[in-house]
Amino acid sequence: MTPSGAARRPRPRSGATPARRCALRVLRRVFAEGAFADRALRAEADRARLEGRDRALAERIAFGAVQRRATLDHVLAACSARPLAAIDPQLLDALRIGVLQLLFLDAVPDRAAVEQTVELAREVAGERTTGFANAVMRRAAREGPGLLGGLDDATPEGAAVRHSHPEWIARLWWDVLGPAGARALLAHDNEPPELAVRVNELVATRGEVLAALRRGGASARPDAALPEALAVDGPFDLPRSPLFAAGAITPQARASMLVARVVAPRAGERVLDLCAAPGTKTSHLAALMGGRGTLAAVELHPGRAGALAENCRRLRAELVEIVSGDARHVDVGEGYDRILLDPPCSDLGTLAARPDARWRKSPADVHELAELGRELLVAAARRVRPGGTVTFSTCTISPPENAEQIEGFLATRSDFAADDLGAEWPDLRDRSWPRYLQTLPHRHETAGFFIARLRRTGWTAPPS
């Protein structure tokens, strides 16, 4: 027992936990170096040898702090005596991590969030910063919930701060979905994405995969509309699963699986995938063809072409022939029965799964990507036979890249007509352009994909 009047010994410091150190390194790489959050997390968690709960916590903190940066900075600006621009960048990232835990991670006690943030501040910015960090965090613990609750998302400007998106995205969706739909989508983007896997029927049946998952202690639910789709419940280390290594399953959003179903290739046909990497949809086409026919897959970038080849090997998609080159000009012949065109896009339908994507894009990117998509669509059109189809898909919610793109093409090409996909999948039809499909994360609990299928009705000379 400590004698009466004796000075108490200070409690020894244990430092920040490995999970929080890892999360901070991920933020630094994303915000300072432009790294992709998922790749940075994988590299940093492997370097720190994080497993299980520690790895999951690092991911939740890092991804959450990247996603909610605008909201966190709003709270920090109100709780800091210094302008955010005057705070050391590493210290600012540590504070973002701390406020995330205070306001959005119920499982972390406030005291732990404050103490761990002070330890992170000491480690990255020195002892002299701990008083400032402590003051900011204690004020955020007191005032943060009120600041958060006071955010009004009645306007695009307010919704951008409350739901942590660039204002231009909030405005775009306000116009496309209306205020209620935009708010629902913005909020949904900050929730964990679906964990869905596609059963690769070139390797195993759905029943065999379900049985193997049960034996391994995992739980999965079949999808009534997509025979190859399984929704995985609870934690599941997919990359380390024997089923993944064997090529029996691959991660894929259900909306992405729908794309190959719309293409609807048949065994023995000539099929072309014009923008193929990383090969998730390419390998799905191969499975639907039963491994029989011709399937050419075009990829411009050598590194991505390598990833495409590796993915096809793992998934036993042996009929895939990879062609390197620019899809607008590459020589792959003509007369294809079915063509899939999944051009580069703004990725606005996948913001829940790609934490940093919202901060990478701009309205100028949408314009440039729409122009690239137009050029690729013209290239696809000249390679399909009369009676064949071109399926156009993107993983974005952006009319200039989607429906407006298709409508503009059809206005110049009387030899093409759009199939009525909305009649086949009425629950997924685009409300403004009902011939096309548009999945929405907040409505359909999957990624946001646009899909149109164009049928070549004859031959005419394309416009010069």
C-alpha cells in the first residue's frame, strides 16, 4: 500500500496498440502518398503481422477514417484551438482516428480512444504534442456527439459534410435520385459493403461450396436470382480460404455477377471482353460458356494483364485468350456474337468497398471517362455481328457515363437497338431510363452498377 502523503508513481505507458499504429500508417499512405486504402492496409497489416481481431480493428479504423474524413474534420475544426491546416499532418491523422473511435465505434470506450490517440500523437509528433492532443480529444468526447447531431443534411452542402462525400457527388445524386434517395445512398456508402462470393462452376457446384463453407465454420446464403451467388454472413478470411486457392470461389458483388448474366453467352460462341482486367467478369463469362467457345479478353496495361492472367489461371478459365493493347484500336477481328464493354468509370457505385475512391474523383474525371466510354462503345459496335449484342456496364451512378452515353450512341446508330432489360429485371430498372438497369446500394444491398444491352439489327456505315 502506498504510504499516506507519498507521491503516486505515474502509470507506465504501454504505447499505442499495433492495430491503431497500423491504421495510422494506412492513413498516411492514403492521404500523403495517394495509395489505395485496401492495398495499403494489406501491406501494413502484413508488415505488422496482424491477425484476427487486431487486423479487423485496424481495417475498421483505417477505412472508417478515410471514408468519414470530411465529417471528422468538421468536428476537429470545432474542437481545436489551431486551424487544421496548421496541425502536423501525422498528428491530424492521429486525431482523425481518435474522433472516429469516439463518434462511430461504439465498442471502443471514450477513455481508450482518448488515451490511445495521445499515445499515437507522442509516437508520431513528439512529447510536446500530447497536451494539445489530449485537449482536443477530451473536448471532442464532450462536444462531438452534439456537433454530429447538429449537422443538417437537408441540402447537398450539408449532406456532403454529414455523410462525408465531396459536394459535387452529393449534388449529382440530388439531381439523379432526389433528396431522400441521395441522403440514403450517401449514408449507405459509409456502411460495410456486402461480402458476396461467386461459385465458379468450372471447379465446383454451389452445393459443394456450401458444404465446404459449413465444414469450415462459415455461413452463407444463396441468392434466388443468381444461381452462382452466395452472401457470406459473419467474418470470413476469404483470401486464405482453401476454396479461394482452389478457384472454387471468388469475391464479387452480386451486381457485378448480373453483368455476365445479361451478356448471356452460350457454349461455342465467339465472345469478346474489351476491358477485361482483373478478370472477374471474364472468368464468369467463361463459366457460363462451360469452358467451350472463344473468349478474347483485352487489357491495355501490362501489370493488369498479368493480374488478369493469374485470375483466369486460378479460376480455370482456360479458354480465355488475353490480348494486350488499346481496346479502341487493337486487332481482335470482328463478327463476335457477344461483346462485353465495361469501360473505366468513376466508380461511384463502389464507394463503400473503396474507402478512398470518393476523394480521388472530380467532375472533370466524369467528363473524360464519359468521352473514353464513347470511343470504346464505337469500337465495340464495329466488332459485333448483325444479330449480336454489346453489353455495356459500369460500376457507377452517373448518367453522363451511363444512360446519357447509351442514348447518345443510339441517336447516331440506326443499326442498333436497346433490349428492354427493365422488363426482364423490373426491380432493378433505372427509374429514368427503364430499358436499362441501375442497381443502387441503399436499395439493393449491392454495388451500384449500370447495365445496357444493345443489339445490332443490321449493318450501316458508321458515321465518319
